[in-house]
Amino acid sequence: MSIENTTDVDLVSVTIDGIQVSVPKDTLVIRAAEQVGVQIPRFCDHPLLAPVGACRQCLVDVPDAGNGRGFPKPQASCTLPVAEGMVVSTQVTSPVADKAQQGIMEFLLINHPLDCPVCDKGGECPLQNQAMSNGRGESRFSADSTTAGLKRTFPKPINLSPQILLDRERCIVCQRCTRFTSEIAGDPFIEMVERGAQQQVGIAEDAPFLSYFAGNTIQICPVGALTSEDYRFRSRPFDLVSSPSVTEHDASGSAIRVDHRRGKVVRRLAGNDPEVNEEWITDKDRFAFHYAQQPDRLTYPQVRDEDGALRPASWPEAFAVAARGLHAAGASAVLMGGRHTAEDAYAYSKLARVGLGTNDIDFRARPHSAEEADFLASHVVLTGPEGGSVTYTDLERATTVVLVGFEPEDEAGVVFLRLRKASRSGTRVLAIAPFSTRGLRKMNGTLLPTVPGGEPAALESLLGHADHGLDASSVLLLGERLATVPGALSAAAALAAKSGARLAWLPRRAGDRGAVEAGCLPNLLPGGRPIADASARVDAATTWGVDALPETAGRDGDGIVAALLAGEVGGLVVSGVDPDDTADPAATRAAIEKAAFVVALELRETDVTRSADVVFPVAPATDKAGTFVNWEGRPRPFEAILSNPASLPDLRILAGIAEELHAIGAGAPLGFRTVAEARAEMADMGPWDGQRLAAPSVTATKATTTEGLVLSTWKQLIDGGTMQHGDKYLAATARPTVACVSQTVFDAVGPTVTVTGDRGSVTLPAVAVDDIVDGVVWLPANSLGRGVLADVASPGSRVTVKGGTS
Amino acid sequence: MADTLTPVLTDSWGSERSWTLAAYEAQGGYGALKKALAMPQDDIIAAVKDSGLRGRGGAGFPTGMKWSFIPQDNPKPKYLVVNADESEPGTCKDIPLMMATPHTLVEGVIISSFAIRAHTAFIYIRGEVLHVIRRVQAAVAEAYAAGHLGKDIHGSGYDLDVVVHAGAGAYICGEETALLEGLEGRRGQPRLRPPFPAVAGLYASPTVINNVESIASVPSIIEHGATWFASMGTEKSKGYGIFSLSGHITRPGQYEAPLGITLRELIDLAGGIRAGHELKFWTPGGSSTPLLTAEHLDVPLDFEGVGAAGSMLGTRALQIFDETTCVVRAVLRWTEFYKHESCGKCTPCREGTWWLVQTLAALERGQGSEADLELLLDQCDNILGRSFCALADGAVSPIASSIKYFRDDYLAHLTHGGCPVDPAAATVFATQGATA
């Protein structure tokens, strides 16, 4: 499992500018030079893209190619691999190389517009910077020269997509963007067109640059040719403060860079983490950040007044009102969503146990099951890269990766990129899914056609399968959607045990995995301590300095909703939960209405805050330190970027409530008020080293009816999610909202269909998908109305499809 | 004089309906094929090696050696690709050959493919010459019908399919890797090497790419033997070649002669320079090769001789210009061609050709100073050998060489305030005796 054993690599010894250096075989000269501290100027070269040798900026002199003979002309160091004994003279020592580089720079600049003062890239522009370091100070083609000609110009800018703009005259046609889209993203919607000085990046008339990863091209563009509608002309780079952070949009743990000015985020860029996201992020990670700047952002605590309306309150008052209300409401429960940092999740977990005296806590604000909770306890919690969990790098090494209940491009875009990279070097991707998605085709994947609900059988069939047999070099990637299929996670665990294949669980939200570790489940305490295990309870109670912890397993999310409706639970602490995401949106709404006392912690005003009794404004990820644990189990800590006194981290609010509860004789205080204190306590508590819970063994259920079609659904990367509010250009790059049906169904009822389930119906355009399993209709889960769960039916249930009128 | 010519490829160009299979076979055509099919394949490669045949597309790489680079242990299919994208200004040899005797090429393709164990061969013809494409297509169809192509050719057990592919009209596609890109359906831009086409060429498989004339020479080598072929030409440039003479000469056309013949001899064969005029400058191998002047009339036209004179044999496209020609004007026209044909992939060619045209145009208008000549030469120096492929090297060749030999002509533009030469005097319709 160890990362590359570098001693196995053949080393080659080369001399660069008189300095001898040993580098791995096949290293390109441009990178070998970096090892001796020489930066050769470059534009088309990018370490994660295949060499192209287009810009010619990196020319060096090679007096000895390693065979005693030199190259007569300067060579492009970005395409030249080292050879034993090679001698290279860069611009530092070779007048020939220096002149060659200055000559190329002059050519790059003579047709380049002098609009640096208004160009977004100005100040962080590789062309600008390298023109200074490796170009001539004065132009030989100045306007008053008799040989001054006309610069080639283009109308500017043009839209490649609703988000991406192209200034063609700034473009130096290095092909980084087109190579990224074809090599990395697999979305070759942009390509070089025309020739000579008219060569430019272009799109086909009917195919705009709609890629989930389009924003990366802006970041790797070495000039200001590509800009986003979102950021264009918004600021100068030298006015921005850059802070490293981690994406809050999915479970990838992608490193990001947040650029902000005067307390406001202006743009986000990909961070560089070779182990995780390399240098790429999704467009959601990049462009979706205005949600925290929306006018409905909560900026002060509120309590429900005697007249029934919410009124502003001071923090101490709100803490006291919340504590008294929860205490008076009797049994209380916690529903806390999957968006929290690990530290905040730990605070929810501890509040439930020591403040409210209950195990009724669940982070799964989505369809879930007891089987899933057992699976998380037996196979997921406490696994991490150090303990041999599946990592991004492992995906590249795997011979086979099986995707089950998981559509990587939509649900974890950076995982998709790594899987695509793996597939291009030989990893076989199999998908247990109802049809081949565009993402699967881009991974050259094989569909194992499966009706929703048929996943357990499909998994079982893989054992010893003639074509798709698995072994220890295989990986199963299990999406959170498998919770909706009884027996699927049990079957996956059994398959892994029998075949030796490794498995990993892919949640959608950034805080899901951290919440598992923090024990935000009815069956687990923090650090993977099973509630059913008395010694684990004692261990936790000792750390927390309390006499005892509640012994019985708690209710899960659905159980809490049912108990609230039944009046068995009166108090509710709710945070980051959208009822429309839950298994039964109507029931969740009713339960929140019915609850005797509701304390809501939210970023923005929602239906939940409107019906709560106390509302606390919580800090967004930019305003607090924290840790997201990604799908690998890798902790991804980040620091606070902005300072905004209008809101507090969840854990500070929960600490305030717990202290007030303690003051009225209920429970114990949390014992921490800051992220640092919480981290210290979590480290002190450590992981459980005792027995894990056994794997679930739920048997699959047989379909009881065959009427209608089975509903398949998942959330697309860019959809109606509340964390994409305010990003209209991003929203315009979403994939079209369509129902996917078979050709037969399309011919019978298309092109517009009405899909009706037990909760209602939606009408939308349909497309025929050639390999969709008979009897299945797919809908995007959150692209229309309040979403499929609220408006149509549960995933996997039966729906009818009729011709609709739009 | 007639002894100087060695008509082999051009021998039957004048015969009745020379392009038909019947005419070709009446002259003994496809005899070499039958002979070759009975030979061990390595012997064919050895014969071509021994003949000393060097690539007729301009670079002069030994053809037999190129064939021997094909890794025969590679399990992928092997391909022969014939570069018939003749586009070099002044070059006019492959197109007349394919028009007159396409079967010479087809027979060469079959023998060559057999030698390198290719079962599919492609003839990539530039798209503008539709009449030639049709003629080669017809010849291939005739060859199929006669059993020279297809399955189990003449009972040898050898299968070969030939595809005639029409290019889309880009000069860059004469560059072999750009040609492969075009053949695969992509944009015609040169590929990064290595891997070389011999290892990973068409469809990432071992591929030999040869010029039309090289392949068409193969049947004669098989027919008459390597020694016969090697007996012609010079020590390192063996055999015969087609010399295309154009411009200010009495009888422009294709003259097939042993390599090493001189321009003086060729001009004599062509009836001399246009009456009443004298040679000013000429290109030995198309516009991409540095200009030569009257002082080079006795340079042997082989790879070494022309190289020693500071130019390149190239495609033996001899463009003859007499003293009525303005060298600045001629060079500007060529430069405009290269600007138009630059594929845009790499910086020095894309931006350089754009600006060379502007600089030259200003000089032709008489604008600028002598210092601008130095700027122009420095631009050429910054382009030559810095670009991705040889297109840009070709683009700067006429500029640098013309300044070398005719600096005074450039300066005359500056002092005259424009071109001092009457452009009409250089035309074919110029009045007899018109003077510069």
C-alpha cells in the first residue's frame, strides 16, 4: 500500500548548466532543470498534461545528447527526456538558448494585445512575468517603427459557454485548455480551429463548452484568454488575499484556494494536492460560493416571541431560551445533516449524549437505513489512508473498479477525474447501474445493466464471474444511494470478504464522513465506539467526565421523524437539514411542525428556521476553522478565512446551549468552546481500538409489483442545491433537465413525459437512452421543483410515465 | 545531349493512353511485381538498400533503411503511406507521374507493401488535384480487377488493400506526421516525435511514409537490379530523378536525369533561358530551399553538391528567374504562401510568418531602412531551427538567401521608394525584349 518506492526507479545522471543531477529515467529536461534550481520559461508545458512542444518557449542548448553528439539547434526542453550523460545549457549559461527564448518571447508578444492593465490575468500572468524575466525590455516592433505592422485582432470576447469567455487575441494557442478537456475531463468541446495566425480555440456551433470541469481551463491558461463571467473584471489579483481551504461541496476533500477582498470571497481556485485532487476541481467547487453572500443569510440569533413571531435576541438569551425549551420538551433528538465539519459534528454528537441524554442523532438527511448504519460501523468508520483504506492513488492502481449506486461525475467530480485517469492507464471500470452515463463512457466503462433494487443480485453475480471476476486488486465504490436498496451493502460486504476486493463508501456531502467518525449515528459514539459495547460507552464516558451515557441504541433519522410525529420525542435540534432531501419530505416537515420545541442552526433562512422556536446563525466554512474528512477517511483541516461576528461555529453555539442546560441541572457542558479545544479533545479521545460491529446481513427483497417503471434518480453536479444559489452563470452550465427512458417508452409517449409517483408528478422533456434497462425511468433528483423525493416518489419505487404537454 | 536523360519513370508518358493498365502492361508493367512476389521480403528491402535509393520527397533519407526500421516483431498491423501531397511551390513531378502512369506508383506500392509486410496501403493525394485522384482511383480499381490487389495476389498468399485518400488542401500535410493526422481524420498538424512513424505511425502502428517518386522507382530497381540503379547518379546520390523546370526558360517541364546533372545541362535541354534574357536566380528544390544564382550553374544537382553550395536538393523543383524578376517581390510572394500555410501549432512559425510578411511588404514598398534588413535576418534566425517542424525553416530560406545574394536589390527599393522593377517585364506576356 505504500506510495511509490522511489528506490526502484532507474536514475539518469545529467549535467544542467554545469551542475550534475540524477533524476528518474524519462524525466523531461524542463523538470530536471527545476531540480538544479533553474526555471526554464514555458507556456504549453504542464506537468499533468502530455507534452506537446507547441509554444517553443523552453528552448535550451544541448551540446551533448548523451551519445557524445549535440543537437545542432536548440531543443524544446518540455519534450526532451533526459539521457545518461546528457549535457544541457539553459538560458542561464547558454547565449544560444537565451537568444532562442528571447526570440520566441518576441514572437509571442508581437500579436498579443497590450491590454494588461484591464486584463484579469494581469499581475498573475505567466506571459507577463516571463516576458519580464526572459524577454527583451523594449519592443523592436514599436508603433513608430517603419516595420511596425498590424497586430492580428479578433472581436472579443466570445462565449465558449454561459460561464467561460474567450479573448482570442490574448490566446497564445498553447493548447493547455484543449489538452485538459480531451486528456483530463474527457469533454473535448473546445478544439483548435483555423490555421496560422488565425488559429484559435473554438467550439462547434451546437455544442458549447459545457463541462463540469471547464473552470480548470481558466486556471491553467497562461494568459488572460479564458475568463469566467463570474470573475471577469471583478478585481486585480494583487488586491486579493489568497487562503488555502477545502471544498465544502462534496466528499472529495479537494484542496481549494479562496481569494478574498475586504471580507468577501471573490473567486476560488483549485489547490494543488497530488494525493487528492491533483490540480483540478469541479466547477461547483470553483464557482459556487455566493450562497454565503445571499440576502437571506441569518445574521443574528432569534427566538420565538409570545406573539408567535421570531424576534432578534442576544446570544446569551438565545442559549438560555434554547436550553430551557429543550429541557421542557422532554425527550429530544438531533438531526444535523451532512455538511458539518468534523469538529462541529463532534459537538452535535456530544451534545446529544451528555446534554440531551439521547442516542437519537443522525446526520443522514437523506434516505437511509439501519443496514447502512451497521455497514458504516462495520466497514467505514475508523478507516483512513494510514489504515489501508482505498485512496485516490489506489484507484489508479486497481485492475478493476466497480461503481455501485454511484455516479462519480455527478456525485464526486474529482473522483471521476481520477477514475478516468486510471481508466486511461488500464483500470477497468464496471458500473452496476441502469444505463451508461456520459461519465461511464468517458471512463471507457462497462455497464452491468441493473434495475434499481437489483444491486444485491448484481453484486453477488460478480463473484467468480467469467468476465468481471474480482480479486484483491479490485475496488468496490459504494455510493450512499445504496442505503435505499435493502441488502445491497450487505451483499457488497459479503462480496468483498469472499473475493478479497477492497471497498470504499462514497457519500455526497463534505461532512458525511466526518459525522460518521464523530458518532453522529444512533449506533456509534465518537471514534467508532459502538453504543452496544459497554466498554466503549465507559471509555467515552471517562473521556467526557460523565458517569454514564445512554445505553440503548438511538433512533435514526426516519425513527426520529416518526417519534416526533408520535409525540414520543418533543425537542429537536436541527441543522443543515432540508426536509426535501429526506426519505419522506412531507413527514419531515410535519414532524418539525409538530415538535414541541425546535432549535435550528442555519446559515440562511429556510422552511425549518421559519418554524423553529430558536434560530442560531452559523458560520459558513469560510468563517471558521474545521476539518472535512473525505471519502478516503483522510482528514482535510482548514483554517478560518474571514472573520464575521454575525455568526458562530456550530460547536460554539452547541457549547452555549449545553452550558445553559447544565445550569438548569440537565446534562454536562461540552467542555470546549473553540475549534482548537474541540480538536484537542477529539485527539485526546482517540479512536476505538476494541471490537468492531459485525457486517450487516440483510437479505434483498423481491419486488412485489411490476406495474409502471422503476424510478432511478440521483443529484446532478449542478442542480437546484441551496449551496449553488446566486451562481446564475454556473447554473446555466447545468446539464439539461430531462427524463431518461428507453427508446420504446420514448416512442410511445415522448418527447415530453409526465412521471407520476405516489407523491405527485412532474412533466419534463425525455431522451431515449439506448442501453437503459427495460422498465426504468431516470430523473435528476433536484433539478426540478422541490426535487424528486418531494414531488414524485422514493427512488426505487414504481412510477408511471405518460405523454405530457409542456 | 539526349544521352543525359534517363527516362525510366517518364519513359512511357508519351504513349497512347499511358495511364491505362493495358498500356502499362504492354510496356512490361507489373513484371517487377511478379518477380518481387517470388522473392524473400528481406531481399527486396536489401535490393532497395543496395540501390542507394534516397527519398525523393526532399529529405533524401535512404528508402531501404527506412523500411528496415519497421519492427517486424510488433504485433500491430504495418502500413505503407504514400505521400502524394505534392504542394511545394515549383514542384511538379508526382502529379504528372500519377496523371501519366499511375500504375508505376500502384506497382511500387504493392512491392513496397509486400516488402514491409503491410496489408493496407494509403495513397494520400492533395485534395486540389481531383483529376489526379480520379486517375489513381481508376488505376487502383484496374489493379484490383487484374488481381494485382486484393486477396492472395497472384497466388502468393499475400493480401493487400490500397486506399486512395484525398487530402483537404493544406501544405503542412506534406509533412509526414501531419499527413498521418490528416489521414486519421484529425487536424493536419505535425506530431511530436518520438515515437517515430516507423514505430507508432498511422493508428499508432508501424508505418512507412514514402514519396510517390520513391515508391514509383521501386519496380525498376526490382526489374533491373540494384546495381543498374546504382550505376546512375553520383557516389552518394544514386539513380535518376525527375527535375521539374519552370519559370523563365524556353521549354519548362519534367526532365528525368541522373542525380548530379547540372542546371547548365538542364537549361540546355530545356532550350535555354527565355530568349534575350539571362539567369538571375533559381531554386534547386522548391521555394523552401535557399536560392542559388548564376554562379551555381555547374553545381551537381545531388544531395551533397547542392548542400555544399549552401542549399538543398529538395524536390528538384528548379524555378528559373531571369533578370526581369524583382527578388523582393518573389520572396514576398513565397512568404505570403508560408504565412497562409503555417498550421499555427508553434509560435515561431505562426507569429513569425505573419510578421515576416509585414516586414517584407514594408521593404517592398520602400519603407524602412537598411537596419530593417538586419531585423529581418534576426527574425529569420529566431525562426530557423526553433519551430516544431521544417515548414518555418523553409519559410526563412528564400529570405535569408535572397538578402545574402541580392542585398543591393533590397536597398534599391529603399532608395527608389518602392520597387524599381517593372513587374510586367517578368510575365510570359511581356513584350519581346522588355527590359528591367
